[in-house]
Amino acid sequence: MRIMVLGAGNVGLEVAERARARGWEVVATTTTPGRVAELEPLVDEVAVLVGSDTEAVKRAAEGVDAILVAASPRIMQSVTVEDRARSYRDVLVASCESAAAACDRVIFLSSISVYGDGTQATGDVIDEDTPRTTSEEPSSVYFGLAEDAALAAPRGAVLRLADVHGHPRDIDYTARLRMVHEHMGGSTAFAADGRLHRVNVEDVARAVLHLIDNDLTGVFNCVPDLVPPPTNREAFDMLAERAGLPTIEFRDELRTPTQPVVSARLRATGFVFEHPDDELQ
């Protein structure tokens, strides 16, 4: 098995490590030439390219059995609505279009932000049959368009993720709180009443390999759902009190579901979350 990881961030590298442990070959991409030396010991081949360069993606993907699109817009380039529109379009949609042009097996790491605040739901929970939001928020719009591009591949699949945490290189939520104060003026684009759904990076990587192993296609939520998570305000107010920091302002621009998101479809395929209730830190 030979796979390409289009976007060698924390999730992509977790998948790469597990794939290579199985004896698979991994091609990883980065937009930053300075990361090549870092990545070379971790994968079999490194390609420096941007996801919007379809021809470069095709060349790097020659001979691969599957492409994982794990590209992620940079946080500091997604602060305003205008920034998010540009960044999410260029990074997400273009990468999925290139991947689908290069390989018939594409897996895209999407986001539950496609559901918006969930007000379109007819039940008490959000599942894959819940329609995507019609909000014009760029995060929702462009994750949705990227999903469509990935699913246009003959064997396309989408994992809709909660907020990913748990990688050794990741920062915990208290550090994120400090970052909001130090670099964003104490204000975040997220909505106060959206629930802080979270998923451990190890479970995301396991879910990707589960889809490949079982040749699964279509859309799957990848969200631990044993216990309804707290709202953003509840979670970050608690962290602020614990750390002796001021609370933050929520601008309610990035709407996420206020109802619990469930992953019954993924679990029905035999997948089990190994980190269903990690402590919020």
C-alpha cells in the first residue's frame, strides 16, 4: 500500500507513522521547503507543493493507492471573515480538487462546522443525515465545497472531525486561551453556545486507516459521543478560572452545533474510540 498525505501537520504525521508501522509507503507534502529535513526521516518521500497545484499533486501522487487530504488553514491567517474565505478556499477546496484529479481514492478530513449551529436539525442530535448549514460563514461554506470535491472521486470519503487535540506538538486548551489573550486581543471568532466537541488525534488516525482497511466511502462523523460536551463558554470560563486568567469574548462568527454530534454511522462499521472522554486541559 502506498498513500499520500496531502498536508503533513499533526494529524497527517500521526497517520503516516501508523501507516509506515504497517509497512506501507508514505508520500508526504509540505508547502514549506524548510520542513523537508524534518519530514524525511518520518516518511518515504517528501514533496514540496501547494494543494492548488494540480499538476504537482498528480506528479507526487503517481502510483499511490489513496490520498489523505489533511491540509489545514493556518489559524493566524483565518482571523477575519475575509481571511477565512481566502484561506479556506485556497487550502481546502483546491487541495480536494487536486486530490480527486490525481487518484480515485480520496479521504478528506473535514469539520463538523459544516453543520453550523445545527438549527437546521430536526432532532436532538446531529448525525450525517442532518443537512449542512446554509450559513455564509466561510468555514462552513468551504469545508462543504471541499467535501463535494473529495466525494466526486469514485471512492471518495469524508471524516467530519471535532476539534483535534492530543498530539505532542499540539498546544492544550489553556495555552489556546492564553494565545487568544496575547495575540487576538482576548476575542475569538467562535460562538459561546457552540459545544466544544473534541477528538483525540490518535482516534482520527485510526479512523483514517479504518476507512482504508474497509474500503469505506461516503460521509462519517468522527466525534466521541459518550457524553455531551460543554459549551465553548462553559469550557473556557472553567479553564480561565483554573489558570487565573480573564475570560474571553466570543464574537459568535464561527457557529458550531449546540446539539451533541453523534458518530453512530462510524461505530456501526466496527470503529471504537479509544479516547472517548479525555480530560479538558
